[in-house]
Amino acid sequence: MRCSLRLLGIAALLLPTLGVAGVETATPALQRLDLTHHWVGYFSLAVMVAAYVAATFEEATELRKSKPMLLAATLIWFAIVFTYQQRGLDQLAVTAFKSNLQTYIELLLFIMVSMTYLNAMKDMQIFDALKVWLVSRHFSYRQLFWITGWLVFSISSIINGLTAGLLMGAVVVAVGKDSPRFVSLACINIVVATNAGGSFSPLGGISTLFVWQHGVLAFTEFFKLFIPCLVNFLIPAAAMHFAVPKDKPTIEAGEVHLPRGAKRIIFLFGVTIGLAVTFDMTLHLPAAAGMMAGLSLLQFFYYYLQKSTDSHPQKASEFDLSLNSDEINSSILEAQRLEAIRLDIFEKVGRLEWDTLLFFYGAMMGIGGLGYIGYLDAISKIVYGQLSPTLANISIGLSSAFVDNGTLMFAVLTMHPDIPQGQWLLLTLTLGVGGSLLAIGSAPGIGLLGQAKGQYTFSSHLKWFPVILLSYFVSIGVHFLVNAQSF
């Protein structure tokens, strides 16, 4: 979800619209003002571009990316509402703001519950147990290359790509400490597999979640992309297979004991996902409503664990007998304090990546404001009017190697282009797998650059760019072949 280093391209998408006059809007012209050539339009465009530039240089300036984006969204909507108020139409602008806000809140609640469950599973050492299990099997480097690739391809369709990528990245860094070559190739494979796996499921990433949330594609329709995504993963993996060392790593595995309730939390997470899908498909309620229902289940389960733990407090005999009574009592109190924190649901909510979530608030509200001004309609007329939908979607997908795919998808959804289901699937595919072209093109890539620093680098990823680009276009061709009925 990190967006640093990938956002300057948005300026290229927005600046050309300055020369476009009178555009058609989704609402009657008398109700919505065309401000593309008004001071509000120029001001809002400048503010948004400045905010993206500031977010891009987050690491250099040490200014968190959410701060400029929140300010930009505030200034843009203040200018819009102020201008509408001068003409007695402020209620129209307020209604538009609330519509964008509702979209963000649904996204926020969905991600909040999902990440809370993931934090709970981390605290239960579930991911650590998986890592230890893989290391202890004594697989060869080539076997681990494929196992981690297949696992992350599958896992990323359910949990966010950054978490899935870092989990498998921890495995390859642990087993490949004596083979930088293996670590580099395995990390590239993980990035490609994560982005491909997250593209055929509405739960796999922000861009797919946006499409599902907007009702553009039903939950099951995303699975039409499974074969194209599989092809996108397999082509680079097969090419890199021969470069992976054949020998086995020599490493000692540790041991992890899952605490009480770990397996039941995994089960509850599955139930929560099921509720989200059921609420959407059967009751036609937002998926976030089902996720919040699942959060209540987790809260009650934590309450049960807390009460049952309190009824069986740790005994002094469980501690080192060489300690004196005061030290034992202190250890008991510390253990109880740590257990209380571990079973505190709001502690897990507090550990969410709030900077990224607030960044998306600013991005979504800012882009929504530019759309209400009229710029995104103008872009839509250029991109989807002068270019064929196929060429437009492929080009937008390529730009996701530089610009955050969630931001791009929300921008396209705000443009509301009139394209068939097959083209929406194509856009979902290209925006998902396009981020694999460069190491900085997706959250897993950026995360692994830090996790495997010095072994997985921008240049090592770039060496395999031609093969990854080939898989990008082959997967598009496969999509047209297997999903021809959707066009």
C-alpha cells in the first residue's frame, strides 16, 4: 500500500486536461458547474499535483505522505463548496462530497477489519509457524522458489499483497542467507506472484476492492481472470527457474508453539470473508457490513479468551524456581499484562497502517473533487474517446509501474467510462500485474526492497523486465482468448 516513488505520473494524466473545454457530465449541466477553466479548477489541480509530489519524496523529507494529501483534499473541497455557495448551489457540492466520503468509509471499514484479523494472526504467531514449517522441510533452493511463489500467489488472493509478500520474503531471506542470488530471484518471483494472485480476487488489493465496492463487477466475475493471472505468474517463474541454484540451504529451524485460540481465529477470518460476500451478493448490503459483523465475532472470541484466561491465572511454579518471590510475582504480573495486551482488540486496530489509510482518504477525496470540477470527464473523453478501450486500459496498466494502482483505479471509476465487462476485467488485470514491471511498482516490491536490502534491488529486478513485460502482454492475450464472451 505504500505509494512513495510511484506518484509523479498522475500529473501527466491530469495536466493535459487544461486545454479541454466544455465536457459532458454524469448530471445535468444546470446542476453541476464546469470549473475546468475557473480559478477553482487551476487551484485544485495545482494543489493535488503538489500533494503527490510531496508524498513522492516522503523518505527524503520525512514528511508522512498522508499530511499533504489530507490538506490537499481539504483545500480542494473548500474551494468547490465556496464557489457553489456563491451561486446558491452549495447543497449540490455537499452532496457530492458526502458521496465520495461514503465510498471511502466503506473501503476504510473493510480494510480495518481485514488488517485487524491479520494483526491478530500475527500475535498468535500463525505466520511465524508457517515460516518455521517451510524452513524445517529442508527443501532445495529451486523447490523453495516454487513453493513460496505458489503460496504467495494463493495467499494474496485473500490477504493484502504487502503482508503476503513480506511473509514469503521472510522465508527466502532466512533460508537464502548464504545465497544472495536465490534471494534476489525469489523476491522477484514473490513480487510477480503476489500482484498476479491479488488481481483475480476482489479481496486481493485496493484496485480490485474498488471495482467490487462500486458494483462494476460481481464477486465471482473476478475469477474469470484466474487463468490470465496464472499465466502472468508462470512465464517469469519458468524463465527464472534455470537461474536459481540447485543446491540445498544449510539452516537450523526454530520452533513455534501456537497459543490457545490461534486456529479458531483463522476460522473466524474465513467466516468473516464469507459474511462479506454473502452480505454483498444476497442482501445487497456493502461488503463492509459483513466485515463489521465478522469483527464483532472476533471481539466476542477475545472476550471469551480473556475470561477463560483470567479463570486460570499463571502459577508461580511455571516460572524459574531460582527467582525469589518478589521476582516471581513481578514476572506473573508482567505476563498477565502482556496477555491482556495480546487479547486487546483495539490494540490491533491501533496498529493499522493509518498513514496509508489517511493517504487514501486524501487521494480519493482529492480525485473526487477533480472529477466533480470536470477534469476526469475531460480525461475520459481523451483516453476512452480518442483511444480504443483496449489500448487505453493497457496504457493505464503500464502506468501502474509508476503510479499507485488504487489511485488509478479510483480515477477511472470516477470517469465512469462506458465499457463492457471484458474491458473492466482487462483494466483490473493490467492495473494489478502492471505493478510487477518495476521493483517500485507495487507495495510488495517496495517492502521487499527494504526486507532483502542489498540482495533484492531495483537493478536486479530490472534485469528481468523483458520477461515480465512479455508475461504482461501474454496474459492480456489469454484474457481475450478465454473471456471472449465478456466483450
